[in-house]
Amino acid sequence: LNTLLIGSNPAFGEYFSGAIDEVRIYSRTLTTSEIQEIFNL
């Protein structure tokens, strides 16, 4: 089991100050076109 940290870097004591919305985790690397489609670039 691995720990997933979103918005923090405990090694340096740094933490994200803000809001994080719509987190997605994929079991594979997305292609450039897939990423562009998700973000409508």
C-alpha cells in the first residue's frame, strides 16, 4: 500500500493553500490528446 499525498510535500513541510477539485486517478498514462480532450484545450 502506498500513500497518496495531494497538495502537500511533507519532506519540506509545504502544504497547498487553496482548493483542489475534480481529482482523477488513472491506471495508465494518458496520451496528449486524451489530456487535451479532458481539459478542452
